[in-house]
Amino acid sequence: MWSAALVGLLVSIAVATTIGPSGLGPGDAFAVALSRLGVAPSGLTGIQEAIIWDLRLPRAVLAAACGAGLALCGVVLQSLLRNPLADPFVLGISSGASAGAVAIVVLGVGAGAATLASGAFVGALLAFALVLLLGTLAGGTTDRMILAGVAATQLFSALTSFIVFTAADAEQTRGVLFWLLGSLGTASWRDVVVCGGVVLVGLLLCWLAAGSLDAFTFGEDAASALGVSVQRTRLLLLVVTALMTAVIVSTSGAIGFVGLVLPHAARAVVGSRHRVLLPVSAVLGAVFLVWVDVGARTVIAPQELPVGVATALVGVPAFVVILVRRRRRG
């Protein structure tokens, strides 16, 4: 099963890199990859190799990394909060990360990808800290946490808009607003290394905590009775989730619905045991975002649809279907 899933992901990435006006095929993508690894020459022109290696391949791989990370965050947050609507976007983490990153870009506090990711990480942590504070003051129930997340989303979205409209020029405003809707158009191999590395580490840490996540689905009291260190485990997983979200937002902007929909799709396939659910959700999220990004850059070509808009257009109907099926089964 795992080998088939990974093969499917690799094939999706290879095919995605060939879709466009250049007339390239999946075999050309593999040939270029082998050529860059020093195995054998690709037999393509320099322009064709550049199209695949410098433009389309890093974009497809980054889409896979972002999709996998967002799906992982959705699984973890839904389990920790015992709420099927929890995801980084709904809980305000994406909005907080966006506000932190935009403050770095527009206000010019520092420079470089590491600084941008740091700003997004601080914003994500502040947003989630606010959600925890508001949720606790409101009673600490899962429904109140979701409402606190909505409030945090509105607050940090307003803060982002305030920064943009008071400190950014017209060109910065257009670029930032397009980026906030989600964009993979500026993907580079540096982004792939940073985002992919963080997501892989996050997957490993979450997978090691799979037993604790299984216990959390029955409630914090049950998890504590089963020997889980509730406070420490929750803090660790929330920090991991915030870090993954921050890095994803700093490289691709705010992309919604992936962390909300894909965990439910994965549960329908493999059930709720997190040792299997986590990697399956990651693979499904990766494949999903790769193909959504393909649609975003081709459906209205030569213009490009922001990938966050595309995920919403695909994710909302899919989520409605999931809700209807869950109601029928219930």
C-alpha cells in the first residue's frame, strides 16, 4: 500500500511538471532528474531542462510538501481538539502566520527566507496562544475553541490588511494580496528544502506520538488515564503544528481547506488509527495539492488562479459531500 501511494505521488509530480505549452512528457521529467543526479544525460535542450528543473519540478514538489504538511496539521488539530472542523486555517494559525510574514515583507524587518519563516512562526504562535486564551476564558469546550479561532482569524486578517494598506506601495500590495491567496509561482529548490525538511520532521514527530493521538480522541481525561502526559504532548504537537503552518505560509501563502478536507478523506480510506492515518493523510494531501496547483495554472491560462482560491473551489463541494455521508452513517 505504501509503495503504491509513493509511486502514485511520484507519478503525479512527474506528470504535473509536463503539463503546459512546452510539449514535454513524464519520461522527460524523470530523464532530467536522472541527468541532474549524474546518472545519464537527458537528451533535451537546455531550455527544456530549465523548464522542468528550474520552474515546474520545484513547484510540483513544493506543492506536494505543502499539501502533506497542511493535511498533517489538520489530523493533529482535529484529534487534539476532538473537533472535525479544526484545521490551521479555521483556528487562525494561517492568519497569524500571514500577519507575521507580511510584517516582515512590508515593514522590512530583516531579510531572507529564514527571517520570513521566523516572522510567520512567531505570528502562528501568537495566533494560537490567543485562541487558547480566548477558548479557555470562554469555557474550554471544543466549540468555543473554534469560535475563538474564528475571532483570531478576523483579528489577524484585519492586522494584515492594516499593515498592507498603511505601509505598502501599490506594487507590494498587489504582490502581497496575491500571495495571501496562496501562490506557488515563485517556488525554488531552497523553498523545497526548507518546507520539505520541516514537514518530514513534523511527520516523524507526529507519527511517534500516534499512540497519544489515539488516546486524545477519547478525551483528555481518558488520555491521562492511559498514561499520556497530556500537557506536554499537547504543547509539543501544537508547536510542531504551528511550525509547519508557519513554514508553509512563508513559502506558499495561506492555503485553506486542505487541512480540513483531506483528513476526513483519509479516515474514510484507512480508519482512525493515527499510525496509519498520518502518513496516508500526508500522501493524499500531497497528491491533492499537486493536481489543484496544475488546475490553478492551466484552467484560465495564460493567467494563473491563486492556489488558495482553487483549493476552496474544490474543497467546499468535497467537504459538503463528506458532511452528508457522515450524517447518513450517523
